[in-house]
Amino acid sequence: MMFLNVSRLVTILSICLFLFNCKDDESHSYEWKTLEVTATAYNSLPYQTNDNPFITAFGDSLKPGVRYIAISRDLLKLGLTHNTLVQVEGLEGTYLVKDKMHYRWRNKIDIYMGTDVKLAKEWGRRKVNITYRVKKLKDSLQN
């Protein structure tokens, strides 16, 4: 139980630090976009990833119990970049993009479920809507 509380605290602190560092400046504002994707789940296990399953393709260290997702690389050009805030339909809370998937995947996210294989299998594969935050240029700069 103690681990779960520490994990929640780490998630909250990560999001707070991210939001603190995302101050609006004169040239940017933010908007939320919605997109339908295929969502699966993954774990930090060598047979699902590689021999160092806690290190992401972005170089971050995964921590079981913290809300992270991996994205297919085609979603990068839509604004789902490293540390983007994401809400996943059917799940509580906000997730951070911390990993990217192999090039073969398209329009897909993978929800990080620590080492809980049973939970990942229960999630399965499904279509969901995600909502994510992206920067946009101010109207005066777009004209």
C-alpha cells in the first residue's frame, strides 16, 4: 500500500512540474485535441520489451504505478510528443507520453501497467478516444 501512495505522489509531482514548465509565453497558447486510437497495454518485462524494460525509447525510466503511455511514431507529427498530457477514455487521471513504439504500429497507444500482466490482459485491445494538449500559434501569427 505504501508503494501505491508513493507512486501516486510521483505522478502528481511529475504532472505539476510539467505544468509549471509549460507557462504560456507571448507566441503560444494551448488547445486540447481528441483522436480515436487503438489502445493496448504493456508491462516492464523483458519478454515484452527488451533486456532493459524500465528504460523508454525517449530515455526515461518507467516506474510501476505511475501513469505513462507509449505512442506509435505516426502520432508524433500530430503533437503527441514526449511528456504530452493525455486523457484516455475509460481510465481515470492524466497520463504522460513517455515511450514510443516500433515503426510498424500506426494510430496506436500502449498504456503502461507496470509489471501487472493480468491487468494488461484484462485491458486487452480496444478503440478509445484520447484527448491531448498541444501548443498552437496565436491567431495573429497564423494570419
